[in-house]
Amino acid sequence: MPLQITNNSNGPVLIRLRSGGTLHLSSGERSPEIQEFEVNDNPRIQSLLERDLIEVREATSKPRRNNDRRNNDHGGAGAARRRRKGTRT
């Protein structure tokens, strides 16, 4: 069963996975889907869970819809181009 880890702390969290990979999660960030064996018997994850710095839950399979994201004009090359042209959407 795929899982996701959410960083509940106020700062970044570095998590070494059992496969040798590393997750770098900023505050409030959710990891991509990872397999259950990465979490089982992982002392770093257990320590972070005990201190309530992370949350591990089953991955949601629902795709994000466009209206779930914030609709702002703060990033990306498209936004910069629109600002230079003077057209803002």
C-alpha cells in the first residue's frame, strides 16, 4: 500500500529511506508516494512520529483538480511574460 509522509514541523525535515533514498520535506510539504517497506522498522521515521514532527498516512489516489490549487500569478515564466507585456490574467 503506497504511503505519504507530511512534515508537520516548522522547519525542513530530512528522512533517510530504507532503500537508500532521502526525502527532503519543507514545512507542511507532503512526500510523493512511497512504499510501506520504506517506513517499516525505520528508526528515523519512528523518532519523528513519536515527536509528532511528521504524519504517515495512506496515499490518496485522487488526482488534484485545478481549482484545488491557489489561483495566483506569482510564479513561472508565463507570469513574468504577462507582467512584461502588461497583461495580467
